[in-house]
Amino acid sequence: MKHTFRILISLLILVWPVIGMADEVTFTVEDADPSITSEPYMLKKDSIKADFSGGSVYSDHMRLFANQTLTISTSVGVITNITLNCTRIERKEGGPENAKITEGKYTSNGSTGTWTGRAKKVEILADGHQLRFASITVTYIPNGSVELKNPQLAFSKINFTVEPLSDFTPPQLTYADGIDPTRISFSQDGSTEVAAVNTSTGEVTIGELEGMVRVYANYPGDDVFREGTASYTISVVAAEHVSVELSEKTAYDGHYYATLYYGDKSLVVPDDLEAYTYHVSEGRLVVGHRYSTRDAIPSATGVVLKATEAKAYEFAVTTRQGEKDDANMLRGTDIEEVVSDSGYKYYLLTLNNNAPGTIGFYWSRNPGDGSSLKNAAHKAFLAVPEGIAGDIRGFSIGGEIISGIATITSEDTTPHAISDLQGRKISPSTFNQSLLQPGIYIIGNKKIIVK
């Protein structure tokens, strides 16, 4: 029969029947017939018998003659310990070193010999010299067995896939009849930032990181059951990822840059990358907040990404909201869109070819006066109030004020034809949004909103 339980804190206060309790009997000269001088004799207490194949009884000890055998046995359960308290230490005078026991483990220390093991019967040979016992103590388990039982720990399910920060109910744990559940403990392999198990109750809290954790239930063993474990695996995987490419196109000072914006998604910063918010103060670009590896970038937050390797980086979508920067002047759009709200100057993240190796936010080539720009989907741009921006044409990541720009290399400088929703061409060849009225247009086979 097995018991089943759901792992709860109340587990610790269960009243559970005590199992595997050991009993103990001690034989002394008072238990023996003093008239025995040289013959086999037997002592018995409870279910334990001590049979001497040859010996005698004295006023202060029980003697087992040389090369004779003392057999200690039980009619119920299993013997786990025998302590021989001798009247002498020396081998020739009946000390415990004379005892020879082939099964289990036997050690002697001074006048005491100790046997440990699991047996229904233990034979003790007086090897070459007699043994003189002041007392013999036998420890046994009435309901024990020679072979320890299997605790039969098992979880009802062994593989789980969940999302970061989700609720999780541990699987049911079953175990053999007679197991004391208050002695079951729990452990794990894997980061507690992925999933953390309560070592007493087995309850699991799913963390914010992706990864795998193995959870173990552990039984330490007792006089009836051997040690045992059971385990299950939790794979924490985000339901959605966002991939962002950092290219050599925007390299500066050994790093690669890009912008990122999602209006409805919070994103976890991957390894080997940082993200920054910015604002303008005293005509210079100033870092606001830095998001490091495993931080969450809040939804509707424009950031600049910085890494030492040009490649695609995977951002896990999370329900966690990171720290907002209310002073952040980076904005963004979820679709390719022309931004031209009055009262602001707009800047794109680009390289300034007039100052090689300089990267920052600069006016878009069209219309060239900072009054508007075309922003790509999920990219961020810098929106600076006109009163702060003045006539500044760009802000370097390095902090320089840019008053004039010869050539700008941005993420998209390709000319596009412009049409309305009926397919009528608005501009003959190149994109110049400053000529457009607010509305929806087709630019480069994409729908663009001009505000």
C-alpha cells in the first residue's frame, strides 16, 4: 500500500505513527543459573535468546570457553546492535578482541566490543581464547527486516514546462506505507532564480529566468526503510522572444549599438548586453537608467542597446515590469511610422561620417530640420522639447554637441516612392514627408502613418 499527499506546509504538523522503534535487552549474571560450570546453556529475554555452546557462570561474569560459540537470535524483527561488556581488556584474559563475527561489522575498544548490522541471528566465536562477559546488550527492531524496504518515493509527473514567474503546483508524491512524511526533505539542482524549492514543504516558486531545475524528494532511511529519492524536472521557457540584431553598421569605440522599443511588452535583457535610457541636459546627452543582464526593460520604454559583439540577441518577454525612467526622452513606435508632433525636435541613432567613429542621435536627412522623422517598427528615437533642443542638430553618445553634420549613416537611407491608399503616386521618386499632409501612405510597400 502507498500513501499519497500533496506537498503542503501542514505536512510538518501531521501526527504520524512511530515506526522502526528499537527495543533493547541486557543479559547479566543475574539472568544465568550459577550452578552452570561447564556445559551449554541458554538465556532468554523477550524475543531474544543467547545460546552458549560451552561455558560457565561466575559471580561477576558469564564465560564463553575458547573456540565455543555464542549465538544470539530473535524470534521477531531484526537485531541491529550487540554490545559485549567484558571484565577484561587483555586477549588472554577474556577481552573483547577474542570475539570473531563473520557478518556485519565488529569493533573492540578497551573492554567493550560492538557489533552492528542487520540479522536474525548472530554467531560470536571465542577465537582461540575465552570471552568473559559482565553483560551483553542486544538492540533489535521488532517490526524490522534483515533487508531494508524500498521507500517507493515517486512523483505523479516528472516533466513540466512553464513560463517565468508563473504559478506552479508541485506533482503528487507517493511513498510506501509506513514512511514518516515529516522526514522527507526536498532539494534541487539548478539556479534558484529559475525555480526555488522549499526544502521542508516541497513548494516551488518559479523565478524570472529561463532554464531548467530538477527537484528532489529525499528520504534519509530508518531501521525499516533504506534511503530513497524521487525527482522531477521544471523547464522554464518564455512563451515569446524578441530578436534584435546589432550590426557592424553602428560600431563605435569597440561596441555595437541599436535602439529598441515595444509598446506592449516588457523584455528581459540577455547576457552580454546592456540597455540605456537617455535625456538631454545642458545641451548634452545624459544616461538616465542602465538595464543590465536579467533586468526587465518596461513596456513602452525606448532604450539604446550596447554590446561588444555584433549578432542577434534574444530578449525574453516577461510579465515583470522593470524600473521606469520618467525623464527618458527616448520614444518609439510599434510600426514604421512618420513622427512629427509639434513642439519637439526628433533625432535618430546614427553614425556621423563627418566625425568618423562618432555615434549619437541626429536629425533625419529628410526633412533635415529635426521637425519629423520616419521611425522603423520597434525602434527608438530621441524626442527633445524644442525649448531644450534649440538648433542643436545632434547629440553624441560621447557627450559632444553637434552643430553641423556633413553626412549621416543611419539604419535606412534608401529613397522610396510615396503613394496614397488608392495607389496614386504622391512624390515622384524620393521620400520627403515634409510635403505630406497627415494621413496614411504607402512608402516602400509599407503603410506609414503621418501625423
